[in-house]
Amino acid sequence: MAESELKTGRQVLFTGTGCQIAGLYKYLGKEYGNLLTVDILCHGITSKKIIDAYIKSKEKRYKRKIKTFRFRLKPSDSDWMQGGGTKMRLDFEDGTKKIEEKDADTFFVGFNKYLFLRESCYDCKYCGTERIADVTLADFWGIDLSTISESQRKNGVSLIVVNSGKGEKLVEQLEKDMEIFPADSVRAIAANQAFRKPSTKNAKREEFLAKIDSFDFDKLVHKYNRDIYFKLRVRKILGNRVYDFLKKIAEENR
């Protein structure tokens, strides 16, 4: 699709992860002046097999067929600085839905613990500051909080990295419609691991994958992340305020 549009002379914007951008370049085999690429800073992706196992497990649990699901749902009351309030939403064929909290949802837990990323993601060739897309987008986690407003802390601040002349022209065109300020590259790199190195493989990954065909997905994730689910149970029993207070005391006495 992208190639056919490029050949007509139409301006094409292609977005994806670094490896997807590389795949497009390889496929096209030549440069196109009318192609603009934007990559999203990525800590890794998983396979369809893992997604299917997750969906199968949830359908078994809720006894309903899932029509669609939405990864990284961000409600209006979310707080970007606290992880964005990210949730998983499952939409069932009967019209009902279920919101899964990121701290408990088995896909989120396994994903954030690098338990089932693709093998290539642990040796990613497209991490680092040398980007292959014209523009790179990311969350600016390392921003100086004293320089942004409360609404920006809540809604988020994006990092835009210009990697080429075409990317520079794009950002110049956007300046009239966006608030764009120079960024501290040291802060940006320090706060985003993918600017420095690939994700670290979970030591239990191979064992987990060896069992994925024979065991329920949710039960497997619970098994390999018992510490996380134990803390969640304790937090549920004690309440958030008491749990946070005790956690703070424990950290102060380390």
C-alpha cells in the first residue's frame, strides 16, 4: 500500500517501531522524497501467540467471547507522571466490557516484566540515539517538573527527536499549531532506556514459553510473578493509604 502510493507521487507518512521502519526501507529498496517516517520509542513487542493465549484465558474466566481489546486505555482522570493510569479494556460480543487495571492485568504484568517479548527485542538493532526514521516520538519522562504546568503533568509531555532534514521541516511546520520547546537531551536519554539499550530478557522467559501451550495464560503469569500479586493482595487487605505508609517506612529503614 505504501509503495503504490509513493509511486503515484503522493506524500506518505509511515509510522511504527524502529524495526518496522527498517522493514519498510528494506522492502522499498530505494529512497523516496515523498516518504516521511516516524518511529515510536519502543521497549519491545510480543507475538500473536501470546495475545491469543491471553484472550483465551480471559474468555474462559469471564465466560464471554471477546470482540476487541484496547491496550493502554487512558481515562480522562489518569495521571501521566504516575504511569498514565494505563488500563486494558476488553469488549465482549454481548456488548459488555471489562476494564483491567495495569498493576493486576496479566498481559501488562508479563509485558512490563519482559516475560514474553520477541527474542529479537532483547537484542534490538534499533535502540540507541542513532535513529533511522525521520522523526522519533516518545514520552519525555526525564523532563524537569518545575518547567511544566499541572495540566501537563497530568496529560503528558511528548519528546520529539529530529533525525533528518525531512524531519526538521516537519517539526518547523508543526510549530504554529503546537507548543514546542528545546529539550535537554541528557535528561531525555537517561529517562528512556530504549535510547541506551534493549530490554533485558526475563530469566524465566524460556520456561514460561515452554508451558504456554499447556497451561492457562493467567495462571502462568501469576506463577512467575508471585511477588507482584502478593503485594496486590496485601494492598487490597490493608487499603492504599496504609500500604503506602508501611512501604514508605520500609524504604526509609533500608
